[in-house]
Amino acid sequence: MDDERQATFGTDGTLETDRPPEATGEDDFGEEKDPDETDGGFSRYVVSSLLQKAVRRSDEGVAAWAAWELARSGFGWNLWERLTLYVVEDLRAGQDVTMQVARYEELATERWDAEEWRGRICAIHAALACARATSSREASNADEYFGAVADHRAEARERGEEPSYDFPVGDLEPEGRFDAAFDGHTGEGSRRGRGTEFFKTRGARVGPEGEGDLSARWQRLAMELSDVAFDEEDVEHAVRPTDEENPWLEPGKEGEEQ
């Protein structure tokens, strides 16, 4: 490991030593920079933290500056690692910015130098894209909550008690609310002889918008040509949208509500 590199902590709390030569030298005032100091005389740890909070709070101006400051100061490696983390930790699922950040990083670090003007512009673009995306810690909150429930369930079992909090699927047993999951792709479904008929009429249903016209047409034709004898009720149930309020409800041919 290069002796010039500065000890720091990664996102998982492990010790890293990552102070590249481009992060050394003088600050804007002509003074020798400390190992973790940006060109503007700020702590890179604080600037990095500020960048994350600016993304969460959708503050475009502050996010753009923080990214620029880290990039120009030779901390591009830190900047891009953090931005990549933010898109999964602090943004709503499905945001296109995930791929945009990856592309900007590729341009800034593989085609150009991260601290030169083109690399800095890429950093600003990426930070702005993150700040303009829909902020949410839903995935982070879900991870924390599910983990807490897992611990709670284990502790309750050890005490011989029923847990006060449980996973959203409960015991996840066949014939229950999530019976559709027990198709032929599972051991229990296979033992129950749940083959193509069960999968088509239960396991493959989509919703709540349902299949588009073309997909529904293909579904009907495929079922008509199948080796399994599907009647018209089977076909109509297979393409019927799932219930918006209760996506696991199986009305009609399957009878009782799950």
C-alpha cells in the first residue's frame, strides 16, 4: 500500500487507506493540505456527508458544490463511491439516475481524469441528477425494520411466546393468503401436483392493470394450444387483473377469498 495514502473508514466501517497523490498539495490559500482536507480548506468527511444530506433534501446547489469540491480536490474516488451508495440508500426505487451516475463515473474516471474540468462537470451532473431524483429511504428503512423483526421473532421463540411483530407473510403456508406462491416451482407445490394449470390460472396472474391487449391475446392462444385442457373460465381467470386492494385474492373459479 502506498505510504502517502490516508487512513479512513469505508461505508461498512472497515479501515481503508485511500489518499491518492492528486489529493496532496496546496489548498486555495497556498498552504499545505492536511491528509483529509479539500482544496477549499474543508474536511472531506464533512463535505461528503453534506453531499449525502443535500441529495436527501433535494438541495441541488449544495449537492453540485459538494461534488465539485471533492472532485477538484483529488477525492474523486470518494465522491463516486458515495454517489453510488446514495442512489440505493437515499432515493426511491426505480429511479433512472442509478444508470446515469454509473455512466458519469465511467466518463469521469475512464475517459477523463476525475479532477480535470470534464471530470468535475461529470461530478456536478451526477450530483444534480441525484438531487433532482425522488428522495426516499424506503429501502434502508425496510432493511432496518425487517432485521429488527427477525431479531424480535427469534427472541420471542426463545421465550416460548408469540411475536408481537411478524413478517408481512406470516407463516407462509399453502392454502393461506399466499397460496399462489406454492406452484410447481416449489417442493410443496410439486408434491401437490400443481403443474401448468395451477401456474397459468394462479401463479402467472399480473395486476392490478392486468395484461395488455397483445399479451392477453398471446396468453389466450397459448392456453388454447396447450396440452392441458383449459376451459373458457380458466382462460378468462388467467388474464383477469389481480385485485388492487388485495392482490392475493383469487375470486371466481378458485372460490374462497384467500
